[in-house]
Amino acid sequence: MQIIKTVAEMQMISAQIKKSGQTIGFVPTMGALHNGHLSLFDKARQKADVAIASIFVNPTQFGPNEDYEKYPRTLEADSEAAIKHNIDYIFIPSVQEMYPEGYSTYVNIKNITEVVEGIKRPGHFNGVGVVLTKLFNIVAPDYAFFGQKDYQQTLVVKQLVKDLNIPVEIFVEPTVRLENGLAMSSRNKYLSEEERERATIIYKSLIEAKAAIQEGIKNRLELVKIVTNKLNKEPKIKIDYVCVALADSLKEVDQFKSNDNIVILIAAYMGNTRLIDNMLLTII
Amino acid sequence: MQIIKTVAEMQMISAQIKKSGQTIGFVPTMGALHNGHLSLFDKARQKADVAIASIFVNPTQFGPNEDYEKYPRTLEADSEAAIKHNIDYIFIPSVQEMYPEGYSTYVNIKNITEVVEGIKRPGHFNGVGVVLTKLFNIVAPDYAFFGQKDYQQTLVVKQLVKDLNIPVEIFVEPTVRLENGLAMSSRNKYLSEEERERATIIYKSLIEAKAAIQEGIKNRLELVKIVTNKLNKEPKIKIDYVCVALADSLKEVDQFKSNDNIVILIAAYMGNTRLIDNMLLTII
């Protein structure tokens, strides 16, 4: 495995690979790699001739009061994990390399970014949009892999790629969970053992909604209430939002119809740590 | 020469070309081709293995009171000209193909767009930014060719390409002029024979500034005055702006220094037709 630190070198390598007729599979990450990321590495490895990952804690997708500074950085362990999962190149640029002095270009994605997470984290998805546009131009992937855990992000990425005609195919892979159900996240590092156990209420509330849907419930507010009530049973959890919406558009219609594909999105605080999770379901 | 109308087909072709190890030279245009465009076609033909041009009157770069509707569209003549200049492919998408329903992504370029033409045509350069980002993703050029006539646009394109790490090299080619000095422009079609003659005052005023610089003038407002006075000698011309600035940044410093590279930018109306022109000069 090779570590690449500059845009110029990464672009030279990816151009070489493309010229040789090989395909590139790409997993963009912010590091602090966990099994969720590693399952994406394996998918990229499987699907493409050359597997490339990036590790870049992107400042432009953090709000002023968010955890950019303290976001976990575990580069050595990350490199070892990437080697173990047969990644060919990891691209680890500095902030200066990605946003040099005089940087002036912004990508704004409307509509799908203007609900749920986009309201709670203004500017977040624009930061995601710009860094991915840059990374796609640098790595030139044929395929890129994202985790379903950041569900709204996967919709944003698909919109971005479609609108800007970026020649990459997007794959969304299932959320990887601990045995107790907690969705894997780099931010779980902020949690104590006890908090991690308590945070499983998030997954349990999604399971409860799934059961309700299987019993025939189609009303959005009823589903929201089921999830909210369950979450509120855990006193250490503070709900940020519970959103039940059509999976493609995130439209919060009042009454779902049979065969509607929906998503339940949760954001909640455990102490100071903000956790998100979701589940895709089909109305019966 | 092949005419390509869909993004999917153009992307398939450009991916094929890249895989074959050939280089792509690209000239994006809005059609109504004149000798200025054709000189860019020749450069692309010379420099690259495969020469691609696009013809797309991009609605997002026109203001609500501008000439989008009446912008000249001369597709048949354009195709013939492209054939004559050995262009391999022309990409002619519809508006619907470029901005389908649900289109939601915008590119905003700051700083260099916030002066001169950017003030007079708010939103113009963002429209240019988004369409070029799309076209670069669709055509995947190694080299792209622009005319110096749209001088500020060439700075915007360079900023965009640098910031988003678009793997394309930008070439800026000299403005092509009629024998009388008038810069070639698709909008010259709006002018009568007489107006075209009168509009040569724009070039003449640039030449007058050049002479003044050769005589040692370094003061910005003096240069602005020389150009303005000359333009005002033509009663049918209405000045929109005269800007004298550092060529790289468009900073309007009061007093230039020896060896400063500067640009003189003019926008002026001849009747209802807005014309622009410029000259790059070095302070002695």
C-alpha cells in the first residue's frame, strides 16, 4: 500500500490507472476507521481493479460549534487497517493541500439538503459536496462506496453526481452494527462503555417502528410517536430529531401507501455526543 | 465528425478515448461560431489527439434581462465550420439534457467573480462555473481552450479548475479581430455595418492606453480617463465600465509599478448590444 499526500501525485497515479484500462474503486473517509469503513474497503477491493481510500477530516463540513478539533485522528491504526484490507493507495492530504490560500469555490446543493440533517447542520452538506467534488476529480473513481448510516448524505451524493455529471457509480452499503445493535461510528469513541450500551435504544426504537409497520401502521405521526416514546425510555438520550419520510425524497407525507419505501432517521445526543442512525422499510 | 446529443453517449466516448491513451482537446462554445472560435478549434486540433467542441447556449449564465432568447443560434453553419476545422465530435445537448427536472446543484466562485463583469452580470459567472464543471465531467478533456476576449471568464475558469482539482489544462488564446480592430463576437451579429465600424472605437481606445503606458504612465485613473475620453468621442457608444487592474487579481491599485502586468477591460453598449474587449499590457 502507498500513502499519497499531494493532489498532483494522486492525480498522476489515477490518470495512469485509467490509461491502463483498470477500474478504480474509492472509499472517501474521515479516518478513525471502524468495521463500517472496512466493509466498504472490502467492497471496493472486490468490485474494482485498484482500491483507493482517502482519509481527510474535512473542515468545511463541520459547523462552528461542532467537533472538528476533537474529531478522532488515528492515522497509524487506520493505515494498518487499510493494508490489512488490501487497499492499494490511501490519499491523506493536508487541509492546506485541499484548501490552499485563495481558495474560492463552493458547491451548493439545494432541496435534498434543506431538510432533517441539513436544517440541524447548516452548511454541512455543502462542505460534503465540495470535498467530494474535489476528491472525485483527484481520484477519478469508477465506483465510490458509502455507508447507509449517513443516509441523507448518500442522497446528497447521488444528487451531486447526477447534477454535475460526475462519471462515477455510487454504491450504498448496509450500516455495520455492534452485536448489541449500536451503529458503528467514529464518534462512538467519545462514549463510555455504559453510554454505548444505553445508546442501543436508538436501534431498538427503529426495530420497534419496523414491528409497527409490519402490523400495518401507515400513519407518519404514529410512527414518529412510537420511535420517540421508545427513545424517551432512556433518560440519558436527548432526541435531536425523529424523521419518518419517503426514502427517495425525504418528503414527510402524512399517510404512507402500501409499497412506499420509507426511511426512519434519528439523531440523538448521548451526553455531548451526537449519534445518527436510520432504517429503510417498506410499508405493507 | 460526429454530433453527440446526450451526456451518456458523450461520456462513453470520452471514457473510450481516455482508455485508448489518447488526449482530448476541448472547446466549449455557445455556437454562432466566428473566427475566434475557429482559431480555438485549430489549437485543440493541433494540441490533442481528439478534438471535441460543445455548442450549448447555457441559460444559467444569462441574467433575466439579457439576450438568452435572441442569442444567435446557427447550428447548421456551426456544424459545417466544425467539420472544416477537423473537429472529431461536437456535443450539442438540449437544456433538458443538461438541467433535467429536479436539478439542484450550484457552483459559486467567490472573489474573482465579485468585481467588474461579475457586478454588472450578477450570477453570470456561477452559471459559467456550473456548466463548465458539467462539461469537463462529460468531455473529460486534457486541454481546454478559451478566448482572451472573455478575459475575466478565463480567470474564473482557472480558479474553478484549481479549486475543484479538475484535471484539465487551460489555454487562453489571443482575441481574434476584424481588420478594423473590432473583437470578434457572436453578438456582433446584432450590429449594423455602420455600428460595427463605430464600435472600433473600443479597440482604438485600448491602443491609445497602450501608447500612454509606453510613454510611462503608471497611474490607474489617468489610464481610465484616456480610455474613457476616447470612447466618449463616439456618440453612439455608451460606456458600461472601463476597468484598469492588475491582470492576475483584477485589483484596481491606484499606482502601478514597473513590470506590473495589467489588463484594461471595457464593456460598452452600441445601441442595445453590449460589447466587451480587453488588452493585456505591461507597465514600463
